[in-house]
Amino acid sequence: MRFPAKSKLSGGRFSTSFLFPGKAQSFRLCCIAQSIDASTLAELVSKQHWSEVKRRLRNPALALPQMLDSGVDPGLLLRYFVWSRKELGLSHSLDLTFRVLHSLICSKMYPKVRSFLDQFVKDDTPHSVSSVFHAISTCSDSICNKSIIADMLLLSYTKNMKTRQGLEAFYRAGDYGFNLSILSCNPLLNNLVKERSIDDAERVYRELVRRRFVFNAITFNTVINGLCKAGRLNKASNVAEEMKALGFSPNVITYNSLIDGHCKAGGPGKMYKVDAIVQEMARNGIPLNVVTYNTMIHGYCKDENLQAALKLFDEMRKQDMMPNAITYNSLIGGFCSNRELDKALRLRDEMLSLGLSPNIVTYNVLIGGLCKNGMLSEARMMLDDAETEGLGLSVITFNTLIDAYSKSGRMEEALSLHQLMHDKGVVPNVSTYNCLIGGFCREGKMASVWELLREMKEKGLNADVISYNTVIDSLCNHGMSRRGMILLDDMLNNSVNPTHITYNTLMEGYCKEGNLRAALKVRELMEKRGRRANTVTYNVLIKGFCKQSKMEDANRLLNEMLEKGLLLNKATFEIIKEEMVEKGFVPDIDGHLYNA
DNA sequence: ATAGGGTTAG
């Protein structure tokens, strides 16, 4: 018996499970047999006689399992799979899909599987990772082949920036006992680090250690670099030690990451730690390279220790190591923050004489330096210079200038730059808007602020925590803390995480309005949401109480912050001096702290 | 497949 094959609907799919539930499969197999056998079908597919295939197929849904069972060439299987999906609108189950992929793996047709999976993860209606792994687990008996598929899938997720799915795939692979390779795990770690999900990167690394994974140096370096970027220097050094224990020698990249971490960590004596690392490199016979020097030079420049930076610069030259544009950009930035613009400009000329081309970053540094030294028109001219040089202006070029104009209250010029960047095809980002919003906030022109926020939304740019903090600060400074609180709710609705700054700003606003109760409520809220009061929180509250001459309360808060081990900062001591001692109240705190 | 430079909030 045969169903008429007039339409897709009548082709067998219609029917059986509802006539004979539970017997659907066998009923189909014996009664709605294909009018065409698997090998003939394969033959037609190989010749790409698609209209013939279409005409002779009685039950398209059955063709694929039939071909799989008859051991048809995997290449033809795939070809039929893709064709039937596109031309017949069939959506094959995950199980069948992965059985096809498995047959390709068995024939070592790896590139085909790779490109298939690449497409597969780009799918608009993605399958859940768990259902995909279930399909992988049943597509074969060979754990080795299943591992290969899982590994390729993970790489596809990662390459397509589906890091969350990649992460889940990593753990599922572990649950099923599949073995992954550094080819997919290193890029996963790299993505996690780039997305600042350092906790996840660390967990993946720990899991790899637990699974006795076959590492290479890159695995360790990626994790160490991520930890350094997150400022977790102790953990980074621990991983470097583990690396040694597992038989790998840290290389120049490992050390450069650690050096950069220490340079950026700040704190007193950080450069001694850097020095210790350099000495360890020397002991291990690892020469410093240009990145090492650049990192250290940049560290000193940020400290405004130009002397030390120039000493290293000199050392480089003595070793015949050629500085590059990055070296110069750091030094130029250093001179700019030292208000030595003449020297900064001279370095740009030196670059040219060495055959190094100043790039857009060089110009951005110089423009920023000119702006910070109040030379806005010179900075504006330098933007034109950069363009004349044929350098592509970056969004940062514009942001730097827009911010400078905004900070000088020259909003018309700021807006005209905003227009100019649009004309030049440079796309504004959240920072661009934040600079403009900051400018209007400082002028109290809230109507323009709302207008900018609306414009952002229109462009699909989401306000970030800086946008919110800026606006909240302005509202608080204009006696509208209550409206600031409404924005706090708005942040949460838009899944923007408030920071200490957000809460502290609101508290300060309420304190200025004399509403201490509301300020304390904000602190409660902040702690309820897992943010502990910090030094600034206490400074704000102590000052608020002092202003209302509630000295005992202020004193109690001061003691509370000491009990919590919070460090008093410059602002704290100023408050103590100006709001307490000068007004005749001597706080009862430890003498040594008071003397500090 | 891993390292270095430029912009925004208290």
C-alpha cells in the first residue's frame, strides 16, 4: 500500500502515530516503504538529479535514516541532508543530524563537519546545548569520535562569540566524559578573558587541571593574563607556579603579563615587584623584548616618573632594541601629563626621523594632552593634522575633544564635533554620549540630557553605569535626589548594575538636602544589594551628620568605619579637621590614626 | 590560539 504522493502533507508524515500509537515506526517501515532504495537514492544524489529525487521520494522523512542505515557515502548523506532541508523544508532531528556528522567523522571528513557546525551554531533558533550534547552522546559508540564532535562544536561556539554556550558545552563535555583539546579550550579561555569573565576562566582552568588536561604554555598564559588584567596578582603568580610544577617554563609572554599586572595595580612599591620579576627573567635566561620595555615604560609614565621611563628607553637603545610607536606613545603621554608639551611634540618629530609613523593613538594622546593643558584650539587643529596625515580618526579622537569642550562649558562646539564625527562616518559610542551628557549636566540643562538619552536609545545604544551615575549626580546636585532614586530603579530595570558611586552619589544628594534619614535608607538598600559601604560612603554620611551638628552620630560612624577596617582617606581627614576639630569637637578615635 | 599605547562617572 502506498500513500499518494501529491503533496507534502499526504506523504506519510500525516498518519501513523495517530492510527497506531507506539507502533508508528514499524508500521511505517513495513507499510510505507520507500519506492526507492537507499543506494538508488544515493546514486541520484551523487549525480545531483534533484528533480528525479523529488519525484521518486514517497517518504522524504524516512530517506535519511534509510541512507544512514545502509552505509551510504557520508558526503552524499550530507548533500541530501542540506538539500532536503532547503528544498523540502524538512527539519531533521538533532539525533539524525549528529548521526550524519558522525559518519563524516568516521570518514575523516573533518573540514565538512567544522563548516557544518559553524553554520549550526549561527542558527537563529539555537538548540539548547544540553539537547545537542544528548544527540552527540547517542550518535556513536566511540567516545573518541564523540569527543571530536564535541570539541569541534565548542570551537564553533567560541569562534562565533557564543561564549556562554561554549562554556556550557565545556561543562557538558565533562559530564559525558568527552575529551576536549587545547584547540578549543584555549580559545574558550581567551574569549572569557576578553569578555572579562575572569571567574569563569578561572573555573574552566581549575576544571582542566582536575581533568588532567594536556596543556600548553598558551593555556597558562591566557589565564595568567586574565587574572593580571583583573588585578588578581596573587592568583596570577600561583598559576605561574602551577605552570612550573606541571613542567612548563614561563616565557616572555607570561612575565610580560605579570609585569603589566603589577604596573597597573598601583600601590606603593609596585615597581619593586616589577623589578623582582625582571630579575627572575634574567635568572631564567629570558631576555626582555620590546613589549617588556613598553609595558614598564608605560607604567612609569603613568606614575609621572619620566626619569625612570627615560632610563629604560635609554637602556633599550643601548641594547639595539628598536622602540616602536607604542613606546613613543607612552612617553608622549607621560610628557603630556607632566605638562611638558614641547617635549611631547619633540618626541613626535623624533619618531618621524626614525622612520616611525605617528599613528592615530599618537594623535589622540597629543590631543588629550593639549586639552588637559587648556589648549583646546590647538587640540582641535591637531585633529585636522591627523586627518591630513591620512590617519583614520577614531571615536576616541572625537570623544577626547568633545569631553574637553563639554568640561569647558562649550557645548555648542561639543555638539558640532558630534555632528562632524557623524559626517566623517565615525560612529559615536556610549562614551561619546556620556561626555555630552556630562557637559549638559554640569550646566543643569536637563532637557538636553533627556534628549540625548532618547537619541541614544533610538540608535540602539544602551545607557551604561557611567551615563546613569552622571545624570544621578546632576539631579542630586540640583536638589532632586528623589528623581535620582527613580533613575536608580530605571537602571535596575535596564539591567545596569549600580556601583558604589551610584549609591554614594544619592546619599550625598540626600545629605545636601538635609534628609539624613533618606541617606541612611540608601545605605541600607546598597548593603541589602550586596554592596558594602566604603570609605566614600562614610565620608558622605559623616559630613552629612556634621553639617547638622549631630557630632555624636558622626563620631559613631567614624568609629564604625574604623571597626570595619576601612582606610581613612584624605577627604576623611579633611572632614575631621574642618567639620569636627575646628568646630570644637575632638573625635574619639585612635591617636595614631588621627596623627596620620 | 597567549603579552604592550589613546576617551567617559563620586
